[in-house]
Amino acid sequence: MPPRILIVDDDPIQRSRLVDLVQRFGYCAEALEGGEAAVQRLFDANGDAVDLLILDLVMPDLDGMGVLGRMRARGLAAPTIVQTARGSIEAVGSAMRAGALDFLVKPVGPERLQIAIKNALQTGALESEVRRLDVQASRVLSFKDLAGASEAMERAVRLGARAAKSDIPVLLEGEAGAGKEMIARAIHGSSDRRGRAFVKVNCAGLGEDDADTILFGGEASASACGGARQSGKFVEAQGGALFLDEIGELPLAAQARLVRAIQEGEVDPGAARRKVRIDVRLICATSQNLIERVKAGRFREDLYYRLNMFPVGVPPLRQRKADVATLSRQFCARFSAAEGKRIRGLAAEALALLEAYDWPGNVRQLENALFRAVVLAGADELTVAEFPQIAAHVQGFDVRVPPAPAPAALQAPREKEYVRVEVRDPNVMALLDERGDVRNLESLEADAIRFALAHYRNRMSAVARKLGIGRSTLYRKMKEHGFADAAAVERLAAPPPFQPRQLRDRLKI
């Protein structure tokens, strides 16, 4: 579903014009004539969400500043563009301080309006994602946050919940991408240490030279940290939990020091520094068979028995098919927000496809598949067509791919056919008309100028330079093609995208 834009203006002519332009740009438009009606609509829990607000500053009942004030008081962060016909620079500055992203001077030209809408929607999507990530980062994960409707996952959750009640070392065993880190975070988030640090170390990425320093502290190598002294991850996790992922890849020398650290409850940073007492909950994870590595002499037997005091098996996704639908909906919602799309979910056939697949890459592969599907989706619902690689491996599901064309020598000559050419990418200029004939130079020139104006945000010098013509020639051609007056366009030149602060600085706000 395209973004929904709410237009609030007491002038019926201006309101109707904006609705027409917004719909022409491909967005959903909704119009109201006053500030009070806008406030009621914005805070209507039963109404569709508003993705962008175009707000007139001067209105009789409740003006634009009043609407912005009520939005701020109630914590509504809808992206807003203000417009005015006679407002002073001080009024515009006040609106920007109140949360507006951009301003327009009436009557606004189509190109300027389209650029302002695009920038505001992109900025709003980025701000929403930042807020979501902030909440996620500050939030402690618990077992209630894990999707675990299957019996196999419920068993792992029960064991993890029991482990969280003590400080016993935990060893999470499972295939790559199965969700071992999520279990580790839930153990920490359900323990008495949940208010302290959770520090992760990927042992597969530790080299022989740097493993000791990164884990236990000391002088780092020049390649790792420019020779700076490090306190070590054990000290960094003091009072909290240290998660050692892929512990089977830890170099043997570091394994020996890890055994001593666990046994003595302290780490030795070396270089004549005192030993440091540590109070750390140790959670390890592996996708390998550690017993086999012990037999091969690649993992210390004494370390294995110290880490394997409370093993928890994390099932692969193929053994927890009941969780696929829940995980898919969660990923779809998250990536839709991140990409600024409004995708309401997955079609029943698409869910059936995902549940039928064996997922050798486990939850990580499912997550990547949903991300790709959301990025490529052209509708408000994900279908089987968005998962061609998955459908190719599941019997009964088929995404048809057009066959390769036959060699030219084997094709019979055909009469000329007229086809309708649709260019969906706004950055691609169509060279053919609806009948399949080449367009004339006049129409191509008009499109090229229109695109250049939008691409360089109406900066006439840049437009003229990139088109290889002078400014006077550009103004003349704009007039010939029926564009807005060049001087007026230049006065209303759009600000750079995603830089509202620069605009505020320019206004000395």
C-alpha cells in the first residue's frame, strides 16, 4: 500500500490542488479543512496510520502551530511539512523547532512538492527505525520474547530458564543460525545479572596472536588495536555475562588460559600487572561436535568438561516448523519498517511454502529470505513469487521463469508488433511511446530537463552544467516546455535531503 498523506488546509482550492498532485505522485491522499479535524484524525486509533502530514500554518480554528503542539504533547512523531502563503521567517522557524521537517511557500510547484514529500517520507522512515533500534537496544531479552510454539523449542526454553536461576556455565549446542545467541541473551535477561553487561566474543574470528589479549587483556598487537592496552572481555563483562560463540574455534593457547580463569576466578593481563578478580557468568555456544574435536586434539578435554556442566540443545528450524509462521511475521514486520514499506503480511500460500522448506541455514536463512522478499515486494502482501529460490526446492511450488529466447537464426520473421511500454523505475526515461515508436526530441528534451531539475533539487547552475547548456538557455527551454517560471523555481529550491539541521542553522533557529 502506498504511503498515506494527510493534507490540512482551510483553502478549498489549495487543498484540492494538493490532493491532485499527491495522487499524481502515486500516494494516497486524504484532506481536511481545519486543525481540530486534523487532531481528531491523527489520534483516531481506528483510522489508517498517517505517513506524512502537509500542514497549513495559518487556519482559523486551530492553526498549524497548535496542531504541532498537540502532536508533541502526546508524543506523535508523524513527519510533517508546513506550508504558508504569508508567514514570516520567524513563524517558519518556530514550526521547524516544533518538529516540522520542511516548509513550502504557496503556491508550490509540482517538482518542489514531490522532492519535499520524498525527503520527508525517507527521513520519517529512518527516524522510526532509529527509535525501534533504540528500544531494542535498551530492552532486556527474556524467554517470553522468543518464538517457541514447537515442542523442540519449548524444551530448549525450559532448560534455559532453569539455567538462568544459577550462575552455572552453560553450553549451547546447535547448528549455525539456529538461534543460540538469542537463547544466550534470554538466559542473561532472565537472570539476576540482567542489569549488567552482556558481552559477545566470536571465537572463530580470533587469531593465535590476539585471542589472549582480547579475552584476558594486555598489550594488543598493532594489527588489532594499534598497540593500545586492552582490559579484555572478561573485565568488560564484570558482573554480567560473557558469551563465547563458536568456542570450538578458540586457539589451544587461549583454551589453556580460559581453563585457569574459570578455575581461579581471575585473569592475568600479564606485563607485570596484578591479576584481576572476575565475577562473570560464562555462556558458550558451538555448532561443532566438541567430543570429536577433543579426540582430534583440537580442544582441551578439561575445558570441555568445565563448559559442559549444563548443556542445552538448540533445535534446527526443520525440527520446529511450528515456529516458521511466527518468525516470518516478525521478520516481515521488522524489515517493512526498516525499508519504509507497508506490507501487511504473508499470503497463506507463501506461509505454506516457508513451512514446507527444510531451512538448512536455519533461522538466519529464514531472516535473510524475508529481508530479500520485503525489499523486492511490489505489493502489500508477500507471495510465493517473492521466494523463487525457496520455491525451486519445494515440491508442489513453482515460480515460472520465462524460457530463454531461441537463437535468432531459428526464429521465423515476425511482423511489427505494437506493445505498450511501461517504465516503472522513475530514474529510467522511456525512449518509446505507447505504440512502440521512438519519441520525438522535443518530448525527450522536456523529460530530461524535468528529471535533471528533480535530481539536482532545482539548483539551476548544476542543472545547466550537467545538461551542457547555459542558464539562459535552460530558462528559455523551461518556458518553451511550459515549466514553472525559472526564477520562482529557484527561489523555492529544495533543501538537501535528510539535512533538516542545516535548514535550521540557516534560519538561525
